[in-house]
Amino acid sequence: MDTSRPIIALDLPSADQALALVSRFGDEKLFLKVGMELFYASGPGIVGQLKDAGHDVFCDLKLHDIPNTVKRAAASLAGLGADLLTVHAAGGRAMMEAAVEGLSAASNDPSVVAITQLTSTSEEAMHTEQLIEVPLAESVVHYAQLAQSAGLAGVVCSAWEAAGIGEATGESFLRVTPGIRPTGAAVGDQARVATPEKAHSMGSSAIVVGRPITRAEDPVAAYHAIRKAWNSGQQS
């Protein structure tokens, strides 16, 4: 997985809009995230369209159900050509193991990463709404270790927990970080954010960027500025 490329979150309401945005990049091969909004509006065909165009696709559908259902869903996503997909670590070890089993027949060697705590979740919300009493960072590291024990390739976390996860699991365990905002960009509904440079210095393995690219006046220029910032951090 080429993590030198920011993963572009195609959080758009239609396939036409997503494909129009991607077409602005010409022949450049991108790493694209298809989340619930686009997948549910457009259907599974959007994954195939993006794969046929030569792009890598991250299906971020956050699977969370009984193990057998998740196993079959993971197999279906792998069959579409997804390179990376997500499950909720809160679903437990057996469910995560089932997701990995669901990929066993895939020809493109996809990977699974687990959602720890959403980057829109504050520590206060985790305590009062989920009734998790340990600090948020401790909860995230626990989920990461559980995901690793289940055979997953990594987790989705904010940059603020990435270093602790790396220390607990090893550097090869992926820390995929959404909530990326260039300096001066609006935070929106995110609670735990970081700039591309900061995310690297804090231990992120890969970054996911949506609105700062998709809603930019010039998405291509915005993408390349973020990619440059991310990679300059990697070289520092």
C-alpha cells in the first residue's frame, strides 16, 4: 500500500460527482476512500469503476455485526476489488477474525483495519455516552492490540493516539489517520485533528483527507499541497 499518497475521502452524494472529481486528476493513480454516503447512494458498482480506472480503493463501511455476517460482507467487498476495508474493533476479536477469514479467497490481497474511536468522539463523549471509564488513549491502544491479535493490518485512529499504538503494536502495524486539516482549515465536526506534517511527526502511517480536498476551489492543487506537506514530514 502506497501511503505516500493521502487517501482522498470521496464523501459525495453520487457516483457522477465522485467520478467528475476524480477525472480532474487525469491519469494520476489515486488512493480513494468510498464511505457509506457514496456506497449507499451509488451501489457497489462505484468500487469497480474506480478500480477499472487504476485507482486503489479503501471501502470504509465500518462493518459491525455478528462474525458470520461480517465474514460474508468482507468477502463481498473483496470481490468488488477493495484494497482496504474497515470493521469496528468494538465488535470484538471473533468478529475481526471473521473479517480476515472473509478475505482469504481474494486475489488482490486486501487488508482490514479496525475503527478504534471515531475522530469525532471526544474523551468526554466516550465517558458519558459509551460509559468507557479509562482515558480515551488507553481505550484506543486496547482496541489496537485486540485488532492486532485478531490478525488485522492496523487501525483507524487520530494522530493523537498514533505514537502510543506504534509503541504497543510495532511500527509495521498501520495507523490510518482521518481528521486531517491543513493549517487554517475549518475543523468541522471533527474533535481530534492534525495537520499533515503533525500527523507524520505523531506517528501516523497514512492519512485520509476529505473536505479540504473535495470542497476546495481547486481539488487537484489542494491534494498536491497536502501530499507535499505529508511527504515533507516523512522525510524530516
